[in-house]
Amino acid sequence: MYKITVLPGDGIGPEVTAQATRVLAASGRRMGVEFCFREALIGGAAYDAAGHPLPEETLALCREGDAVLLGAVGGPKWDQLPVHLRPEVGALLPLRKKLGVYANLRPARVFPALAGASTLKPEVVSGLDILVVRELTGGLYFGEKKREDIPGGQRVTETLVYTTEEIRRVARRAFELAGKRRKKLTSVDKANVLESSRLWREVVTAMAVDYPDVAVNHMLVDNCAMQLVRNPRQFDVLLTENLFGDILSDQAAQLTGSLGMLPSASLGDGTALYEPIHGSAPDIAGRQLANPVAAILSGAMLLRYSCGLEEGAAAIENAVTAVLEQGYRTADIMEPGKRQVGTAEMGRLIAELVGEK
Ligand code: NAD
Ligand code: IPM
Ligand code: MN
């Protein structure tokens, strides 16, 4: 039996995690494996109920489970709270840090049925299969911050810290993953300006000799942003630091048709965390408009990386492919002639296929 901690969170978080757990349960039935889902509060929902966005009980449940599945946190209701109580800074970042999940895998794959759903031309995106490996527990997100009054206004300081070892451990994951894919690693930085990027580049360059089968190149982040829309299929694995990875992965998501398609796995040395890369989408929350596929595919990654259940992971990915082939679409990926369905209906269609042997 696998114990999965489920953190629905805010906005569309509960809507999409409900479908992800439904699909995971169906995969369990298919494989004869039992999952025990234990829900806990996080984010604005936790602040409202318990006065803190990351309650101790939530953290404890995450630590003792086999994996954590998270929806999303945040929303306008909590944007004015003191920063340490805000869902993002008070819950999500500390959760990632405390679980030590330094390597965030964000695969951007264009499903054949969705080649026309992107805002880019089908001939630019069809067949696209990129893996963004984003460093997740360092950089500007976690550096010291300071705000001071000075004559005429204020002065803020944000610090960006990386150690050699922090770069090495995430790079190692990226090299290993590239070795199992098309053997191409692009390390993205801003080495023409930032000292942290120069260290990043040195570390990755030095490691490359240990992975002779992986072709490595370095690219400046501004160029990479442009290349992602010019010719995204040149990329296999993109390795980058925390903030660059945040931005580039949302951009990569849109190549696949929607932010609602991109799952993620955040891996460290202990319990791993799985979440769609999108946020709480307050603009569509509560209306069954959210695409649950990113959350569902995060469940597939959970089976693959935390349970070693490749069969279940593949069953989920194949079911998503099949349901899209059948023409079902949520609003974000809707095209003329297709059948629009809501969040729960999309989840049900996928779960049904997964449950069939
Ligand atoms: P967002 O990702 O929530 O939404 C951006 C746009 O994409 C919106 O138009 C939204 O409707 C759409 N979208 C997102 N997910 C979708 C889905 N599954 N299906 C269909 N459409 C989808 O980003 P935002 O609006 O900038 O942020 C909203 C809140 O979410 C903020 O409070 C932010 O801090 C938070 N956030 C949380 C996470 C997280 O918990 N991991 C990630 C990103 C943003
Ligand atoms: C993401 C989100 C988070 C991040 C925010 C909500 C802290 O945008 O998971 O991509 O920047 O990491
Ligand atoms: Mn983001």
C-alpha cells in the first residue's frame, strides 16, 4: 500500500486534484495496488481554517507518506497578508525546502491530437518533447531579503545564492535524464552578467566529461526564451536555475496548447512532491473549466518516480492520449469540431480508460 498525501490547496487546486486522485485510484485497481489518500490543508485554505498556510500536521503527513500530490495555492483573497503568511512564500516554498526537493522535472510534450491547439503553428510544435529540469530550492527565491527606508523612498535587497554542490546535484539529475532521452542537454544561464551563472556554467562544463554520451551546450536565458518560440524542437533537456526555470516552463507549457497540460515532479532524497505547474487560476476557479490533465499527469509521474509503477504511469499517459484522440477537450484546448467537457468529466473519461485492462 502506498500512502499519498493530497494537498488540494486553493482555487482550481481542489478541482484538479480530485480528478488526479480518481485516476490514480483507477490505476490502482488496474494494477492490484492500493493507495491510501490522506488529505491535508495548505495555502489560503489552511490559513482560513488554521491561521497558517502550512500547518505542522500538514508537514508531518507529507514527511511520513510515500509521496505528496499538490494542487495549487494562492489567490487574491490572501495577497495582502504579511509575506510569511502568504500561501506562496509561507507554504509552497517552505514545503519544497523542507522536503528537500531540489530537482523539478517539468516535461512539455505535444500530444499528437493537440498539435493544432497551440498558439504556435503546428509545424513548429508537433512532436515536441522537452524536459525542463528546474533547480527548486535555491536562488533568488530563498536568498536573504531586506527592505529599508531611504531618503525619497525605499531600498530592497534580494540575494541570489548557489553553492557548487547545489548546482551539481540538480545537474546530475539532468545529465542522467538526458542520457535516457535524446542525449542532449542545454544548460540555460545568464553567464554574461551573473556571477552565479558563471559558477553554474563551470560546474556543468566540468561534469560533462562524466557523461560522454550526452551532448551539452550552454545558452543565455534571453536567447533561450526566443529559441523556445522560434524552434522549440531543437531542445531535449533544459537545465536551469529556479527563477529562469519558472518562467521558461510556463512558456514551454503554452507550446503544448495550455498551461493546464504540464505536470511536474519535484525530487530530492526523501519524499517527493508532484504538482501541475499552473497556479490556482482564480479567473476560472469553481466553474469546472480547469483542465485536470496537468494534475493527472503529475499523478503518472508520482507512480513512476515514487512507486516504481511504470505500468500505471504509462496507462495514465496512454489514457490521456486516447481521450484527446477521441476529441474530448476542456475549454483551454478547445478547437472547432471537438467535444468540450468540464473538469470532472475529463477526469472521468481518463479514469475509465485507465481502469480498463
Ligand atoms: P495561473 O497559473 O493560476 O493562471 C494563469 C492563466 O492560465 C490563467 O488565465 C488561468 O485561467 C490559466 N490556467 C491555469 N491553469 C489552468 C488549467 N488547469 N486549465 C485551464 N486554464 C488554466 O497563474 P496566475 O494567474 O499568475 O496566478 C494565480 C495564483 O496562483 C497566484 O496567487 C499565484 O501565486 C498562484 N500560483 C500558484 C502556483 C502553485 O501553487 N504551484 C503556481 C503558479 C501560480
Ligand atoms: C510554480 C509557481 C511558484 C514558483 C510560485 C507560486 C511560488 O509559479 O510552481 O511555478 O514560482 O515556483
Ligand atoms: Mn510558475
